[in-house]
Amino acid sequence: VPATMKATFTVRGFPLPKHHIFLCIISPFKMLFSVVSRRVTQSPFATSAFASLKRSMSTVPATMKAAVVRETGDANALKVETDFPTPALESGKVIVKNECAGINFIDTYHRGGLYPRDLPFVGGQEGGGTVAALSEEAEAAGIKVGDRVAYSVFGSYAEYTSVPVAKLIPVPDEVGVDTATACVVQGMTAHYLTTSAHADLIQPGDWTLIHGVGGGTCQWAAQMAKLRGHKVIGTVSKGKEDVAKDLGCDELIVLDEVPGTSYEDYESVDVVSKVMEITDGVGCKSVVDGIGKSTVDISIGSLAQRGIFISFGNASGAVPAFPVLRLIGKSAYVTRPKLLDYVATREELVSRSQEIFGWLMDGKLKVSVDTTFPLDQAAEGHQYLEAGKSKGKVLYTI
């Protein structure tokens, strides 16, 4: 439907000259608006739409606080604005009033321009809170205002976020919104890394190497790999060894820290030799690597015959290109997956989340919320994560 149209105005069936039309519209404007409004709102189709609109307008303000990127750059490119337009309620969506937003490395890649996005944009892609307004389709799906939900869509560093119904994760009463928010990106990522990304090339009883188990996502991954029956070797810095010891890893390779940071120094220990010693020279059927540039050679060198190198992050920098011929020695595999392709349907999203929440409620999975920052300290949150200081999930409170 176009924004404008051609029309002929008449009085008692006689066309009006163009220069009379404006006056004709203005003078009876109130009566005309009243008639049109009455006729529209009496329409059965329009009644529910007006009700939804009224509901949303009564609970959601026109502007909100948000952490916005207008130019890519370092953490200071993330600016907190108090009058950013609140997203409009659209068909098939809800408006979530956020209580928490997760801070993830991928957010820093967007902010810095490594993963380009259209500017300006509200940062973040992980949040949790309550439904503040809902469309007719959401209501038909059984969603109610006040429902506790978590989600992963762009724009979570804000008081309000527009979320498609298909992306909503219902949060059980037994699970806190902060824990549920931590689950969405890191928990879901760890889940697909340990259940799907390896394409069943690893079986129960086989060894897996997981880098950086002292950090957020790989704390989850180490525990989930054990729940799947895999034997786990974890790498960790000395400063996070205490966290890693509680994860149930079969073996830990403890490394020095890069001076001035909390990152593992992967040159301080011959990790490949340690892996081969632990596995009796066999190697690992899968390597889960979110470190990137610093660990690519270690990861490939630690593989078993027909093992798979799962590269999912760039904490130390992007993995450089390498010739596929490097894999021939062990007939090895490599994959560079992303979360969205492993929650491609609502059924898959809900299935993964329900299994994770079930483990949490049964006490089989430990979640560590390392620290929180108020949204006003958006830049500080990114700086903390990029310095490698986190020993678990980092959140904004909103």
C-alpha cells in the first residue's frame, strides 16, 4: 500500500476545485476525524489492533536509555544516550523491558567494526526481563504481559528491546533472570559446541581439548562436555585456576598469564606435548577454541586422527588463513560455526534452552556471574571483558 493516493473530493456529488479542498478538509476536521475513528474502531479487525496498540502505549515510553554505537572504535565508542527512540511494537513481536543484558566478545567485534553493522546501532544481542507489550500474534501464542523471558537479538543494551516471538525463551520460576540471561549466548553456544558442532566425530569416552575454561563460555562447555561423557582437557591461566578446578575437567593445563593481562600465555607451556602425554599419543577428537590467533597451531597440532578443530572465537585476534593441506596429516576436519545456525528454528532454540535449564535446576550445571555493571558504565563493561579479567558471565543491570 503506497503512502499517498489520488482522490477526488465532492460536496453532494459535485467535484470541488483543487483550491477549495484544503479549506473543506480543515473546517469539518473534528467531525471527519470522529466519523473515521468511530468507523475504524468499530471494525472487528481493528478492535484488537487498537487494543494492542493501546496496551503498548500505556506501558512503554517513547524514548529510553540505551548504549549506542554511532562510530566504530574502542570501548569508548559505546555511548549511553537517555533519549534514544524506544522500538515500536510490530506484528509478531513483543517489547521486553530488560533487567539484564549479557556482555559477550561478539559485542566487541560489532563495536570495533570487525563484524560490520549499519550505524548507528544499540549494542548487545543477549537480554532478559519481562514482557511489557505484545502483538496480537504473541497473545495468540500464549504470551502474556509480565512473562519472564530471555532472548538473543540485536539491541539488548537498552531499557527496551523488540523481540520476535520465535526468539523468546520462557524462563522457569526456579531460574533467575540473571542466570537465564547468562544462558542465552554463552550457554547456548557451549551447548551447540559440545552437542552438535563436532558432527559426532567425538564419542563418549573420547578426549576433547577446551581452551580458556576459566572464562565464561568455556566454563559452560567443559561442564557440558562432561555431561556428554567426554574426557576433558582444559587450558587455563594461573589466575583462574581456582575457577577451573570446580568444573570437573579430567586434566588441566595451567599457563602463565600474559604480562599486564589475565589472558593465558600459550607460549609458556608446550600444550601439544602435554595433550599427547595425557592422551597416550592419540590426541583429541575435538578441540573447542574461542581464543583464535594465539591457539590455532596448538589446536590443529592437538587433534587425533579424523579429529575436528572447532574455531568459534577471536579473543586473541582473528584466526589467520591457512592452507587446507595442513589437515591432511590426520585427515582432520575444521569448522567455524556460529550460534544462529544452531538455533535456526524455534523448536531447536527451545529444546536447547530446556535441556540447559533442566541441568541448572537439577544442580548438574554451575553458572558463575562474575560481575555486573550498570548500563551507565557501558564502556567499562567492555574494557573489563577485553582485558580478560572475567571468571564467568559479565552482565549489565538495567
